[in-house]
Amino acid sequence: MSDTVDDVDMPYEDESASQQEKIETLQERLEVLESQNEEMRDKLLDANAENNKYQQKLERLTHENKKLKQSPLFVATVQELNGEGVVIKQHGNNQEALTEVTDEMREDLAPDDRVAVNNSLSVVKKLEKETDVRARVMQVEHSPDVTYADIGGIDEQMNEVRETVEMPLEQPEMFGEVGITPPSGVLLYGPPGTGKTMLAKAVANETNATFIKMAGSELVHKFIGEGAKLVRDLFEVARENEPAVIFIDEIDAIASKRTDSKTSGDAEVQRTMMQLLSEMDGFDERGEIRIIAATNRFDMLDEAILRPGRFDRLIEVPKPDAEGRKIIFEIHTRDMNVADDVDFGALAEMAEDASGADVKAVCTEAGMFAIRDDRTEVRMGDFREAYEKLSQVEESDVGDSIAFA
């Protein structure tokens, strides 16, 4: 704080003071007043800013308080519209009620629409179309970093998948000229680790269609109807984003053979499967939606899902032969610093009956042997030691060999 006006000596009472001294004194007093005025202006600006901050906080708290005091709205579905009003069914308790609506809202409503109702079951507003958020998050936004060049040993199967999925989307006129309906679904089956999921990832990378991925186990829920609803929403998301490709991994989780089991769990899985059958080849047209599914247990699948119209192509993806294993070794060592003595043909013969995943595991383990020896170059001996280490894996508790049986 600067000096106050009282601190300035005034020579008015001194008769000997000259006119000049009085002027200087007044100027000094004026400077003090201007300084005080500037300080007060700054304080006023700070006070206004603080006041605005508290005003905004007050408005926010008032708004939140108002929301907390409001009665909650309940979700219901419109069953029918008649001359007396609208019949709605409230979610959760399935309570039906007849309520009146304005003429303007009545024109905007139709059966199966979702609406919000208050405690007196009066329709407050129409809600947007419901789609399970779990179905939307299954949509792949960023393509996987896998291309067809990263897959080896299954060229024939790769071509069949491309003919089934890519060609109908990119060249549909060819099928029209021939006069046939393009295949709409492909099922990949075979032992684990043979490249079924990698094929689907490559399709997601190479095609411009919307790619939606999911696992069969994600469709299994304990509440009645929840799995079937998720299937409906999944295909609804695909229809909204045509052309689309749906990939269902481990489809045997929901499409196993139907039995006479009376447990609620098995019954719910069967309901989910029946909804999937209906979406794949039911009364409504599927549209520009292609389906890829994969399973390790082909023997467990229900016959209904295997018929043409649902899966038009059943493609077996076997373990690669010696030439295929050699190509896979070359693919997985492209970015490795491999010594000149490494013979991929000999490695392919050595890793007999190995799958593509097994070959990748050998390459990774061979690199680890080089790192342990403080080397940056991977030698032929590293691959042999890696194979010997992995081939010593004992059989699992269920009696199946899990690597290099």
C-alpha cells in the first residue's frame, strides 16, 4: 500500500510558503490519490473474479440440487396405440399400463419404441433406439497389424477366405453376371495355433468393411434373454455399418450340439444359439454382412449352424507341412538377426507336427538363448536348444500333448 494522503505535509498554514511549494505539494497529493485509486481498482477486479467463481459454483450446486430433487424416470416399451391412449410395458416388472399422450407425441410413437415414464406412468419423452453398448465396443476401430504376408503354410485356405469375404464386397457385379448369390459365411476349423484367428485379423486389415470381433463366450450370460439380445444388437450394429464382417472366435461356446439337458444354463445357451441361427439365415435379409467363425472343436458344433446358407464354406485349417513350416520360420525370423548357418529347411524337418504357433514359440525361445549368452545373433544351435526345451513339455492333466506331441 502506498503512502496515504495524510502523510503528505501541507504548507497552507505557513505564510512564508511560496506558491510553487503549494503546487508541488498538491501534485504530490494527487499522485498519492491516483496510486490509491489504482490499488482499489485492482482489488475490485479481483473481488469481481472471485465473485464470478462463486457464482458459477452456486449455479452448479443449484442445478445438481434440482436434479436430486426430481423424481426418477422409468424405461418402458410401447406395446400398442389405440383410441384411448398408449399401452406401455414397464421394464423390470413387466407391468402394463394404459396412459394418455399428447397428439404431437402420439404421431411420433410406434410399437416397440422405448419411452421414459414418470411415477404416474405418464410418457415424458421418447428414447433413442437401444443398442447394447457391448455390441458397439466390439467394432474394430484400428486395423490389426497383420497382413496376408504374415501368414504362411495355408495359401489355399487363405484364398478361399478371400473369395468368400473380400470378393463379394469388392466385386459384387461378378456374382450378378454369373447369376449366383455370393457365399455369406465361412467357418474355419482345425487344431489350435494353425492361423485361424490370424486369417481373420488379416481380413480386418485388408478390407475396407466394418470389422466386428467377438468371442463365443461373450454371448453366454446367466440372465434369460440377455445373450439373445446381445446377438440381435450385434447384427444391428453390423447393419448400421454395412458392408460389415463379423468374426466369432470359439463359436463352439454357443453353437454346440443341442441336448436334452434341462438346466437353465444350457437352455440359455441354446436360446442364444437359436437367435444366432435366425440372424444368420432367418426371415429378414442379412444384407452386406459376411461372417467368419473359428473353432478348435468342429465335432461339437450343431448341424443346424453348419448347413449352407449360414456357413457356405467349411474350411479346415490343418497343421502346416514341411514346406509350410519353412515359410513360417522365415516369416517369424524376418526381423531377427539370424546367423548364416541357420537352415530353415532343416528346422522345418526338425519341428515335425508343429503348428504355426509352435514355430513362433521356437523362434522366440531361440532369441532368448542368444540374449542369455549376451549375443545379438541367433544361431542354428539356439533353434535346436529351443526346440528341445519346448518338446520336453509334459502332457497336460487331460492327457493331451500341448506342444510337439
